[in-house]
Amino acid sequence: MSLTKAERTVILSMWDKISTQADAIGTQALERLFASYPQTKTYFPHFDLHPGSAHLRMHGAKVVAALGEAVKSIDNIGGALAKLSELHAYILRVDPVNFKLLSHCLLVTVASHFPADFTADAHTAWDKFLSIVSAVLTEKYR
């Protein structure tokens, strides 16, 4: 699966807006993940998982920063996220389904922050992009 030129344009143009609210979007996506899929909390036993906690803000910023690396390397997402894939597969041993769950939470969070920009085309482009990111992050599991 690859992004079309139009989808890349949508991703890149929306990223400029998303990056200005990266911390809030990352935090809210994690809060949504833990509320909707409480089983994902098992990977964070040392975190304070209360809404707005410093741990959630810190990790949310990391998540969105990694997404930013994927956007910046939109033609080589696999290369941009290779180390992150290895970390999650070999060291953290995260169930790969969680990447899809987080992707969905990120999609909903972005849509709620930018409703006017989140057209059907934007939704399709971001859903496809996040599916690619999820697939790349599960590469090392195969």
C-alpha cells in the first residue's frame, strides 16, 4: 500500500497544523486509547495514567514526534520508524494490534481538533497513512 500524491499533499498540509498541537493531540490520543481499550494499560505499569498526567503528556509527545518523523520521511516511513519497530517488537514486546488501536485513537483525536479540515479525503488519507505506520511498526514481528 502506498500513498497517492494527493494523499501525501493532504498529510503534509495537515501536519503543519497538527504539529502546533502535538502535545495535546498525543496526550488525548493516549487518554482515548486507555479509556477505550483498557487492556493497553498493561504496557505502562509505571505510568500515572490519570488524564493529563505528566507521564501521558510526555509519552503523547513522543508518539506524535514519531508520527512527525514518519511524515517527514513520507517516502521512507519504514526507514524512519525501523528503530521504533525494533524497540516495540524485541524489547517492549508490545502486541502489534495495539498500533492499530492507537492509530484509530489518533485519527479520532485529529478529527476532533480539526473538524473543518478533516474532510472525507483527509480522513481517507490519514487512515491510509496511519495504516502504513502501523504496518511498518509491526515489520519486526514477522
